[in-house]
Amino acid sequence: MRADPAEYKLVSPGNLQATLSVMAGEPAQWLPIAGGTDVMVLFSAGKLPDRKLINIWNIPELRQIEVFPERIRIGAACTYTALRRHENISREFPLLATAASWTGGIANQNRGTLGGNIANASPAADSLPALLVYDAELTLISVRGERRVGYRSFHTGYKQTVLAADELIRDISLPRRFSEYLSHARKVGARNAQAISKVCLAALGQMANGAIRDVRLALGSVAPVPLRLSGTEQMLAGKQIEPSLIEIARKTAMSEIRPIDDIRSTARYRAAVAGNLVAEFLEKLAEGTKA
Amino acid sequence: MNPSQQSIAKSEILFTVNGDARKVLAHPMERLLDVLRNDLKLTGAKEGCGEGECGSCSILLDGMLVNSCLVPVAQAGGANIITIEGMSAHALMKPLQEAFLECGGAQCGICTPGMILAAVHLLEKKPEPVIADIREGLAGNLCRCTGYMQIFEAVAKAARRRVAT
Amino acid sequence: MMDHHIVGTSVPRKEGWDKVTGAAHYVDDMTLPGMLYGATVRSNVARGKIRKISFDPSVNWNEYVLVTAKDIPGKNCIALILDDQPCLASGIVNHPEEPILLLAHADPHKLRKAVDGVSIEYEPLPHVYTMEESEQRSTIIWGTDNTFKSYLVEKGDVDGVWKEAAHIVEGEYFTGAQEQLYIENNGVIAAYDAENGVTVWGSLQCPYYVHKALMTLFGLPENKVRVVQMETGGAFGGKEEYPSMIAGHAALLAMKSGKPVKIVYDRMEDMVATTKRHPSRTRHRTAVSKDGKILGGEIEFIIDGGAYATLSSVVLSRGTIHAGGPYYWPSVRIRTKAVATNTPPHGAFRGFGAPQSLFAMERHMDRIAQVVGISPVEVRRRNFLRLGQTTTTQQVIRENIDLNHLLDRALELSDYAAKKKRFTQENKIGARKKGIGIASFLHGAGFTGSGERYLNSLVGVEAGSDGNVRVLVSSAEFGQGTNTVLCQIAAEALELPYERVAIAQPDTTAVPNSGPTVASRTAMIVGQLVQSAAMGLKQTLAKTGLLGEEYTPEQFRAACPEYIAAHGTLKSYARYEAPDNVYWDDEKYRGEAYAAFAWAVYVAEVTVDLTTYSVTVNDFVALQEVGKVINPVLAAGQITGGVAQGIGFALYEKVVWQDGRMLNNQMTNYIMPTSVDLPPIRVFFEELGNIHGAHGAKGIGELPMDGPAPAIVNAVEDAIGVRFSSIPLLPEDLFEALRPKYLEQEVSSPVRGTA
């Protein structure tokens, strides 16, 4: 343990308004901490620069999952376990439930939160590609009020987001219109559990009259931000799936991504595997097997 | 970082540990693991990695298995905490202990408290687990000695015995 | 007379109850009144002269205890074999993370800032990071030629075999560093006072190694140093020699401060600063007959020892002796060396040189099979050692080991033939390719050659007035079953219930030196001595007429207090006696290397996923002949645990080096298998007995480390036809080997960095 707890302030206002007031009073001074599965690792390693933390683990408004006719709204401090256990989420948003089951072991799923994953903004986070293909919308809240942001525009660079210094993510809402899609997710890590992804694919597809009606592809760990492969999607729209198309899709996908060499893997490997995962998905879509 | 920064005051944190109401005076960002071990002398939870990877620090917090090295003690205020030391009365404890001893589930023993709590957590949710459930339930607990095989056997055996009684 | 046997049954682990209740007491669970916490200031350069040490004025240094090399009362070295490793660097550092200064404070949270507040200026010196650089000798960093040790083994007429060979098969094989990754980090508590000297409680394998090192460091006599082993949370060799270093550090701080000092590493420090498995390179050049028999060959084996000699000569020794595998070599020349690099010294890790050279041998056998045009199964059959033949060191095989039978049985257990046929069909389509591979090997137990004679182990057995018995050994329990097995042996010898026998906590003031807990020697050699000492105890009582030749436990219980009342104590000792016909030549490296070999055949079934280039082991059969299984559950646990580490060695555990330092020193980035990564590991034993081991037991602790890696890489080749010669074999490596040509285009501006 390389940090001195005596140097860290942690306040627990306990309700949303009081929390936002503290954050507004000293913008960018207060680091929100929910389940702590990211923050506490940095803290223990002596690498947490923030000295003032604000506890959002115990705020009821951030813990609810509400089901509306058109959308599901997930409180930002919902844990991965809560996501996995929620019937609508596992049934209608299997990519998210699957991503939740991949994040850490059970103990970390009991503490890690979806909002924490998003705000931490690591491009390797497991749940972010799923949110991209599900057209997630975030509600950001501060003392100044609330605003809606399409998840696709949330990340602006490596660990950079549009979240203002005094803002919290209040909830993540997902439109309930993907039940008829084929869903497919694959995470490639150094081992089968407790692994930071080297490449991660979340994909949805729908065929009509033998051609692609809609296809959505998102990859993690291949760019500074989680990435929707819009170029590949546009190229694929309306086409029939044949081996030649799959090869073009593979190359197009590889041209959209910018993977790097790092401590876990290499750019070349990530690129090739990303291409393979996209190809694998298209083959599955062509076969018409529902997840 | 200002080296002469004033030290943050300790605060009182109340929680229930192994059935007893306890009060500690601690800095809010002290790790729950350290408070349990150093303040309450409950040394069953161990530090193996300090990064939430090995599970040796696992405890039950409000019925949920968590890595206590990743929980700031302030967040445990009001919680119901159970460590390995508080498990002796738990219905699953005797079958698990016996099974671990019969099957060789504990070698060096350092992962064992966390492993048993993870097994309890699993069996409470899945009383009749198949091998895939056991593997998944224990995936957050690293064991370097056993290669896991005898741990799986022990958990499966404990589950069978529990169901039988 | 007992009507049942204790040896051979799965009695419960002697200290098991404490372990399953969380009551077991490890170093970090212990505190002493007034205890301080220690930390180490370490080098951040690979090699350099220390020019200046500065202390940040914003730290209140008066609060801290500071120790430098100048404070060392005795000799500034960690006494082991060559005594070249300083306890604290003074003047020069030779590897990153080398310890230079020590600090202690009552509040452990105050240490990090102080450690960071020490700035050291170095005058850099030329450094060497790899074995290849080191053996080139353009930069000399150790001794006169960077070579800690070398061996030459010669048998037969190597130079004469080439002209007869139908095939000459060459190969080069590499193994990487591997971190022991015991779940309990290194830790120790030390106390010092003028009257008693140094006392150390630690997580360790060899109390007397630490004892010897502390005597040298402090210039103290035997009776002024006390070492006590605490419950130890895994070791695997990583706590064989390293504890002498951390114990020295804590003891120096205790001496300087007059207070007890605890040093427990966190995971990051333990991984970056302590020992790892020696990386290796093996080169084979083999003369083979047209039907695949080895006529002779040359084996060159080199290991990277890191910056100081530590145990490299002994690791090299074992790697050398095992380099020829379980095969008959009519002629062979084995040239080996351990070289220095400016990295933290490498050290003991389960297998100790054998996993490295056996990886090469077993990969090479599959290569020979390919060249000759026969199967991997057949090539082994044609070369297996048999009764009466000699090993590469010309040790005569005196037991009737039938390796063909072992191979047959392993093939049957793994359904090898049917699977091979099925895989050939199934592999024709799809992205998942399956393969099956074998490894056959041996592992010598105990110290090499005259090593056991040199250790001169002593063991005691004591009975109390309550009639209960205690085993007195310095052999440590760290999960592998020492306590249980030695109590089983004693109980059986004394014909008492297992519950009546306990084992003393290893404490150098209370137990004799039964040798280090290494080299798979405990059950076999120490167990034999425990049996002798127990028999001696029986005889002592019999001689006084207090006990008949046959007796009940109650009669034993009654006899003890009577004897003790008359004689004071009831103790019996047994000392190691080398067998007469065991002859070893240390100069020529020839003769009876080990008192016993265990033999094994392992079979690995893998799936190679060509979408992700990852290898998964789906099934694993581990069949071994081990003399005698003393405790079936414990023995099986040793095998499954060792196989799991072997799978890690092969496929997952890569140490990423940067400037001589481990870059991935966190559990997030150093990957060991979890419960969802390992296949069912199916364990089977055969028992041929062993005249040199307790109840016929041979050592088994390290054996399972030797087989998995080559079996797996053989299986990968079977699956996809690509020959890999280096481990760990990561998906990125498979990808590079398989990279389709049309993907030659580079990915758009890859950026080097960390995510």
C-alpha cells in the first residue's frame, strides 16, 4: 500500500443534490468514487493524484434501473452484478449483460459500476462497445441542471470526455429496439477471466431479404476511445454477405482503427484480431443464428 | 502535492462485523482490509496483490462478496461485514471445511479464507452448481498451489452434502 | 500392532484446520510491541557507481531509522555459495532494484514518501541485459568472463557419431523468466538485542540458510542468531534464498533502532525485486540413425543468472544433468554455462533448471521424429532408458522402469490415438484447430551427487510425558505437505495414531538442521531420517524394558513419562548416511547424480483458435511413477498445482523486460491462470518403490513442472503444423508466425505507448 490515507479526504453527502453542490463549489477538485474498483487500485499503487474524493456509492437515485415502454434507464452507480441480474437487461441487451460478466471476477462485479466504467473512459473497458451499438444516451447532471448526451459523442480523446468538472453521470438509457437483432460479443484478453481486453467486439446485425438491413459494430482497445466502425457499417449496409464482402469488411475495419503496442499486446495483433472478429460476426450473421 | 499538507482527521465508522456492532476511528480512505486486519485484529483476510486481482482479501459486505482491499472504510459505514472468522456458525462452513480438508482444497492456505467466502457466496446463490458455475464463482480468487482441481472437488462435495441434509 | 497403514492414506493436512478457519498465522498477521515498519531504497539504474545520495529536506528524517552498508557489523554479503551479492550496495550497483538503503518508521504509511525522498546520482557503467550480449563478452560485468559457472559432461565418442548418422537434427530452444507468484509476498519480522542477538520470524523455506546468512552479516556465532519459520503462503523456490536478504534488512533496522522491525513487500516490489526462474537457451545437434535412434550429440545449455551468482551454479547443474531427458545416449557432450546480466538475480523456482533443459529435449524429440519420418510416440519408444543402461552422466539405471508401459498407459488415459484421428478430420474446417502432444521426462530427487552428504542432515523425534510425539526438523511446510507427510511417517514407525504425532515449528533454537526444503527431498530423504529417528525412539524405550517389541498406543503413552522421569528427555536423532554405492565425480560431472529418479509421461490436448491466435488446454493427463505415494490427496495436489504452473510457463506467464527491469510487475499484467483457464488435470500414479526413500518414496514436488510446457507446444505443432521453440508462447507470437501475406499492410500509424 503506497498511499497515506491521512492525506485523502473522502466525503459522503449521501444525496444527489448535496453531492452536486460540493462538486460545483470546487469544480474538478472532487473525484467521484463509486465502487472504487478503478480508483482504489491507483490509490493503493500510490498513483492517485486526487486528494479529495466524493462518495457516490450510497446515492439511491444513482442505483435504480427503470423500465419504460421505449427505454431502460440504468442508474450510473448500478453494479455489474445488478446489470446481470436484471431480467430486461439480460434479455433485451445481452451485449451489456455479457460485458458485465466479463469485468473482473464476482467480487469486482459486485462493486464495479457502469457509470464508473464510462467516466473512467478507458478504451479497454468491456461495457463501452455495447453501449455504442445500443445507441446509449447519458444523462449528465450538475447544479446547473441536466443534459442528455448521445454516448457516441461522450469520448473525445484518450481518457477525455465531455463530462464537465462539476458533472456526474446520472443514468444511461438504452432504447428498447434491439430484441430482433442478432447480437454477438467477443472479448480477447490474456486469459478467460480478470483480464483487461486486448480487443473487444460488440456487434448487432439484422438481415432483410438476404441483405444487411442494419449492422452495428463497436470495438474496444483499438483506438484512444471505444470505436463505432461507421465506415465499415456504411460499406456493409444493404449488401449481401459473401466471402468477398467479408474480406472487404475486414480490411475496412482494420483501416478505421488505430491500435497501439503496449504492455499487453501489439498493434499488429490487435488489428488482425479486430479484423477476424468482424469477419467472424458477419459469418454468423450470414448463417442467421440468433444469439 | 504540498508536503506540509495537513493530515485529514480520522472519523468514527460504525458497522457490524461478524455479528458484533463495532466502531473504529479511521481515515475515510483507509482500506477496509487494513482496518479489519490492524484495528479489529481480524487477520483472516490477506493482502495478496492490493489491486483486486487475487481475491485473498475477499469478505462479505451486506451479503456481497467484495475485495476488501478496494473498499474505502468510509463506504462500509453501516454495513454488515462477515469475514472468515465470523463464518463458524454459517450452515455452509462445516461442509466446506470438511470438504476442503478431505479433498486437499487448501495447501499453503493463504488463498483459503477468500476462497471459502467465495464458495459460500456461490453456494448461497447456486446451491447445486455445475462445474462451470464453480469455475466462474471462483474466477476472482487466484490459487497458486492447487491448480484449482481439488478446490472444485471440495466445493462440489460441500454442495452435495449441504443439499443432502 | 496397527491393523491399518497411515502412510499411503489421505489423512487430513496436519495444519489444515487452522488454514480453513483463517486461524493460520502468517508473518503479516503478527505484530510485536513497539514494532517499526521497514522499507528499501533501491537502484533505478542497471549498473553504475553511486556518486551522491541526497535526502529531500521536506522529509523529517529524524523520525526515521536509516541503515546503510556502513552499519553492517559483519560481512556485507548474503552468504550462499560465492558470497558475491551484497546485502546493501555500497559504491556500485549491478542491477535495477538493487537494495541500497533501508528506512524504518512506526507508521508504515510514512515510508513511501521517505523512500521517494532519497535521490541517488549514479555514474552509469556499461551494462548487459541479455544472455547473448553476456556470452559475447564485449562488456565484462562479472568476474573475468561473465560466467558464474560452467559444466562439461562427456560420454562415449561424440566426434565419431556424425559420420554414421542418417540424420543430423539441430534445434534451438528458449524459455523465459517466470515469477513464482506465491500469493503471500515475502515478509519478515526481526528483533535484535545485545544479549540474544538476532531473531527473525519469516515466510521462508530454509531456516538454516537464513541463519547462516545472518551469522555472516552480523559476525555473530550460531547461538546468537535465531530463525523461526511462520506459516508460509506459498514459496515454490522463491523463498529458498531470497529470505536471507529481506531478513538481513529487517535485522539491520532492528539493530539500529533497538526495536522489532517488520518488512513485508507489496506485490509490485516483490515482483520487480526478487528472484525469478532463470531464462535459458538450449542448442541441440543430434546424430540419429535411420530408424530414429539417438547415436549421440551435442547439447549446449545456457542460463541467465542475473547480476549475482546466488544459486545459478546449482540450477545449471540440474539443468545440465536433465538435458538428455529419459533417453539413452550412447555418446553425448553437454556444455553448459550460467552467465551474468544486469538484472535482478534469478533464483530457485520449482524444477530448478530441469524445466528449461527438458523443454528443449522434448521439443527436440518431436523434431527428430519429423525429420526421420516417424511419430512422436515411436521416436520416444526407440530411445527410452531401460534397466541396466546409463544416463548422460553414466548413472546406471538400477530399477526396472518400463517407460514404454508408462507411455502406453498415458496414451490410453488420454485417448491419444482416437483423438489424433478425430482431430485430423475435424481440423479440415473451421477456425479452431485441435492437437495433442506428449512429453516424457524424469526428475532426480534430492541434492545432486555428494550434495546430501554435504548437507549432513539431522532429524529428531521427541516424546513428551503425555505420550505425544513431536517431529523435530527444519523442513518447512508451505503447502506441499511437509507437516503431514513427516507426521504420517513417524506415526507409522511408532505404531501410534496420526493424531498423536505433531511437528515442531521450525525454529533454529529448537530443531536440528534437516537441510533446506528444496530439491524434492523432504518426503524421500528427510522422511527416511524421520523414520529412523522414530525407530530409534522405539528402541530406546525397548532397551529399558519399558516397552515390548509389540505394544499398544496406551502402553506407549504410559512408558514415556516413566522414561522421562528417569532420564530427563526422550529424544532420538538420526543423521543422513550416504549410500555406499553412490559415487559422483564433481570434476568430470559423472556418476550417480541422484539417489532416485521419478519418471513421467504427460499428454496435453489443445485447441488453437485462429480467430484470436490463442491456445487453450482442453485436457491434461499427468502420469508419473513416484516410488510410493505417501498421501494420495496431497500427492495429487502437488501434481495439479505443478501442472498449472507449467501451463502458465508455456502459455501465459511472460516477464516483460525494460532496461533490465520487470515492467509488468502487477498481477493485472503478469498473467497466471485463473479457475476458468485450466483444463481438467487428470492425475495418475505408479509406484516402483525406491530403496533410498522413506517407504519407497521419490521426490514429486518439482516433477510436474517439467512436462506441461513441451507437451503443450508439441500439441500446438500437431494442431497447426507450426514449429515453436520458445516459451511463453503468446497469441501475439502465434499471430506473427501465421500472419497472412495480404495483411502485410501496416496498420494506420500505430503509436508506441501504454494503455
